[in-house]
Amino acid sequence: MPVKGLLHYALEVPDPVLGETFYKDFGLKETDNRGNSVQFKTSQGSGELLLYEGPKKRLHHIALAAPGDDFTAVRDALKAAGIPEIDPPNSAPQVGIWFNDPDGNLINVRQEERKTIAAEPLLDYNGPGNATRINRRGMPTFERAEPRRLGHVLFFTPDPDAATRFYTETLGFKISDRVPGILSFMRCSTDHHNIAVAKSTHRGFHHASYEVGSFDEVGMGGMWMREQGWEPAWGLGRHAIGSNVFYYIKDPWGSYAEYFHDIDYIPEDATWDAREWDPKYALYCWGPDVPSDFIINKEEV
Ligand SMILES: [Fe+2]
């Protein structure tokens, strides 16, 4: 697959200072606010989120990794598909290829390796007849989450099938699971999904998701955010598609930031049984009911 990873996403927001407070409470660290964007990183990553000031919240752009020859392959595929390369906006990093996806989302492909993080020690659990945490309390001793890396983003699109065709046929993503005509989950790495799209009347940004170190950390992170006064959105629960445990917090503009742990891992050369799901069973195995407004595009047209 020519594209090998999701590097970062950038949002335009009406109040970057409020955004800073939200994402710092969420556990990201500010790295740079010298230019016209504020940049944040996870504990193991670098610059996965950029906030630009703008009249309303919307996606500014996403950046994808295409190392070595993959970069040339993306350039050739865009040309073959008749998708023109465009100049980057003045405000954006002036690197790589820039173009619009079929919905007008701005995409930046860079000749870079995907980001990787150091392996952490296996977690100790006490299972039936199989205790690995011996003579030690299991309750968490930390208060909040420390996102390790960016995992995925989900956009709204008026045409999930067309968006899926573009990301798979032109950028080389693989389909991991679909709810035909409604949802499509695609990967460009070993994560079950790096980009997902959901049906709406128009494009929009729904959420970005960050990996944390344990189920406890998903729960503790959600509780910390509630205590800081942010609105819990959905969780704690376990997704059906992707299998990850999740907790979603509403950001100040009606989209979401998600903590995740234990997402399905699919080696690049593995055969994966991509399924077509009934919407009734697609979203979660357990957890609170899905909030009625959770998959509503709150961005204006
Ligand atoms: Fe997610």
C-alpha cells in the first residue's frame, strides 16, 4: 500500500485557547505555538494535532506518510486518477504533495516513514486460575490518561462508497470492515483503521482517537476529563468494528476526542476477513447506549 501511516491532523477552531485547555486536559502536550498554529504531541509521538484559528470548527488538513518509492507511487496514482496537486495553504507546512479528496478535504502526503513507538511491558492481569499480578494491588495509581500515539480519524462524507474507492484505489488503503453505504473503516498500517468515513449530507470532522496503555487508562482518562468539566460523550464501552475499548469526550465544538486501547492489529501481509456489518451490531459489543446525537454531523454545510 503506497500510504503507510497517519501522521497528523489539523483543525481550524474559533477559539484555539479553549482548544489548548481541552487537549492539554485530554493529555496532549503543547510543542509549538510560534507560528499561526498551536501544535500538540502525544507522549511517544510528535505534532499529531495542529490547531489553527478560523471562523468555525472544521478539518484543516490531514497528513499521511508515504516513505521512499511509495511517495512516487502516490504521485503517479493521483495523476492517473486525474487529481491535481495543489499549492499548500500559506499557513500549512510546505512539504510533500497537497491535494483534495473527493469531498474537498485537504490531504498532505509526505515522504516520511510512519511513526512507531516503543513497546511497553505486557500488562499483568489475574485471570481464572492464571494470576500474573501476585501480591500486588491492581487499582490504578495514576489519575489521568497519557495518550501514546494518534490512531485514527473519522470524517463525515456524503458518499462513503466514493470516499472508500478514493482512499483504497488511489492511496492504497485496505478496507477492514464496512456497513454498506453508511460506514467504512480503512487501514494504511497495522491498526484496524486509520481513516473511517460515515454517511452524512455533507463533509465534516467527527473524531480523532488516541491510544492509551490499558483499559484502566481509558476509564481514568474519561473520569479525569469529566472532573475537569468536559462533557462525556460515549463510553466506557467496547467497539464491535475494530474491537477497541473506547471513551469519547465531546470537544468544545461538538466533535470528539477518543481514548482507545486494544484495537485489532492486522499485519500488512495478513489475510483479513473484511465484513459487511448490519448497522445494529456494528458499533459496540457492550457499553452505554449510543447517544442519539453521536453520529450527527454538527458542522454547518
Ligand atoms: Fe474511533
